[in-house]
Amino acid sequence: MKIVLTKKVDKFLRKLYKSNPKMYNVIKKELLKIESNPYDSRYELVVKYPPYKRSRKNNYRICFKVSGDKIIVSRIGKRDKVYD
């Protein structure tokens, strides 16, 4: 499967790379894990947005959905802001 990032996520990751490279690397590794197995049981469904799943890394959340042969990552952010 292939990961597809939205423009908003891509912009967020570029900013994060400049401001906090360590956290950027943690998120990048998690995206690779999601790519290898998006159906893992540790990824819970997002209550407000049922087709989406979430992955937790420290205070950050990665929201994604599986669509055909693509994994669409629509949001990455701190947990207090990502679900708005």
C-alpha cells in the first residue's frame, strides 16, 4: 500500500522537521509502520469520523483511512487540536 499525504499534512510535516526534528523522525517511523500494516489492532477508530483510524505517538495523533490500495493521511497534530 502507498501512503498519500494531504497538502495540510505535508505542510505540517515540513514545519515540524524544522522546529522539532526528533518528533519528525518518530512520526516518520510511525507512518512507515502504518504503511506496512494499516489494519493493525492498535489503530483505533476515530469516534467523530468513523472511516478514519488513529495512531498515537506521544502528544501527536495521526488520522488516516484506507481507501483501496492507498492510505490517506488527512491529519497529524497535537491531540488537543487534531480532532477540531
